[in-house]
Amino acid sequence: MEKLLTDKVAVVTGAASGIGRASAELFVEQGARVVIADINSEQGQAFAESLGNNALFKHTDIANTDQIHELVDFAIEHFGGLDVMYNNAGISGKVHKSFLDEDFDDFERVISVNLFGTMVACQVAARYMAKYGGGSIINTSSLAALKPGLPLVTYRAAKAGVMQLTQSIARELGVYGIRVNCIAPGHIPAGMTFYDISARIKQNQPLQREGSTRDVANAALYLASDLSAQVTGMILPVDGGTNLGGPIYV
């Protein structure tokens, strides 16, 4: 069976661990050449080396505009192009019980990484893709963006912004053959998880098992591949049906 990403070049941010790591690994398995981007150099470099010749590591702080430009240039220089940009890097910020306790230095950092960094990465990737026949941009949001609540007010707001960003630019970029989609993971152990809610899942989630990073990676593979050639502007929950009703946990 032909691999789904043969001859494609992908960049995955936040790829040293969690969802990004699982996605980068799957992309390589499916024939892609992948740039592993992460702020954790030691872990990211070791992971890239474990994947063989089809993966390279690039240290990247997604909140740093210059480093985003350098990241895309690195992929083009070393692998010859850019077909898939998976903007997965994100941070939760501090967990506050009340909005009244929010730290606005922390607020600025969360917005810078989760929303501003994602926006810049979308633009830098899209400028290249628009000149060279299109591509796929994938963003990671969160089910936490779908309902108001505590804690993590800033995180929820930033991830809601990622959803709106995705759908807004999908309308514009389609004419260039660029697809833009968003994955909204639910509770994913070893992903960005803030407390143990395993028991609550059985009460509130239609599919009564915990999701895995591989589940999200499979969704990313679909959106990266030509299987989703007619799909753009989608918000794809990977949550076992939690979005259908009841409390949303992350």
C-alpha cells in the first residue's frame, strides 16, 4: 500500500513530545520528510535522530517571529520545499482558580505562543505555499476553546482565537490551493493535560476510553494527506464525542 505522505515535506512544531511527537513519527512512517521544531533542543534533537534520515531538528521558539522564518527556510533548504505546516506548539500558562488572580505577564506569553505564534507561522508557510502550488496548514486548538469556564481563561481564549484564525484564512487561501484546518483534542494523557479526569470521562464521554496522542496524530495525517484534498476550514474534534454535550475537560 502506498504511503500517504510520500514525497511531502512537513514541519511539525512542538514535536519533541506529546501530540507533536506522535504526529511527526507518523508522518515519517507515511513517507514524509519532517522538520522537528521545538524549544527543547536536547529532547528534540534526540527524537529527530531516532527517526533517521527523513527527520531533522530545528530549535524554535514559536513566539519568536525571526525563528519562525528561519524554521520555514530550514525546511526549504534541507528538504527542498514545504507541503505541510502543522502548528502544534502551545503552552497552558499558569493554572489559576479565578480570573481575578490571572497574571498578565503569563497572559502575554500564552497569547504570544498559542495565538500570535500560530498566526505568524500560518502566514510564513502560506506565503511560500501560495507561490509553489499550495499545501496543507494544520493548527492545534483545544476542546477547551468551545465552552467558557475555569481554569485556564487565557488558554481558552487563545485557542478559540486559533479556531477563528483557521476558518478566516481558509476562506482567503483556498484560491492558492492551500487548505487550512484545525484539530481540537479533548483529554489526551501525555498531551497538554492539567489534572486526572479519567473517572469523569466514563460519565461524560460517549466513547468511554481515553484518547491518545496517536489518535490526534491520525487526524493530523488525514488533514496532511491528499485524503482531505476537498477539506478546508474544518474544526475537527478528537475527543470521543465530548463536544456533543456535558462538561469539557482538558
